[in-house]
Amino acid sequence: MYFSVIFTVLILLDEPELGLHPYAIQLLGSMLRLVSQSTQIIISTQSVSLANEFSAEDMVVVEHRKNRSTFKRLDTDSLEAWLEDYRLGDLWEKNLLEGTPA
């Protein structure tokens, strides 16, 4: 008899960039993208530098209003023109993606 076992791995990271040198944040982003090819990763961050390491398809913006959290995937098509001149974290910093403190 043969048995197959399926393992699902989920990694949750809360602000993994804290205390890291800016160059280390770039390395962290690169490592996370690599690992995400085989593992589900959820990262929460307030770091523009870390957000710049990902694409719009990778990001979900969370808004907390009226005691509720809403999750929104970014509309890549509407951001296309912006992303020609700016990186994702830059757009977030300009409040074009929402996700700002309530």
C-alpha cells in the first residue's frame, strides 16, 4: 500500500522588517518571494521599503473602520500608469492604496 501525505505550510509574519537595515529589507523581500513559491505567506507591514519589494498582485490592503476590518485586493489595471513611475510602497505612502491609520 502507498499513502500520500499532503502538508500545507502557512507562515505568518508581523512586521518582519523591524530593526533591519534597509538593504536587509530588500534581502528579506527577495527571500519571501522565493519561499512563497511553495508556501503560503501572510505578512503585515507598515514599511514602505518592504512593500516596494512586492507587486500589486501580492498585496491585500486591510482597512479598519467602525470596528470592522475589510480586505481589498489591489486593482492592477487602475495602478498600471502609476506603477510606471512609482513603486508599490510609494503609492501606499501617497495614500493611493488606502490602508492608512484610522
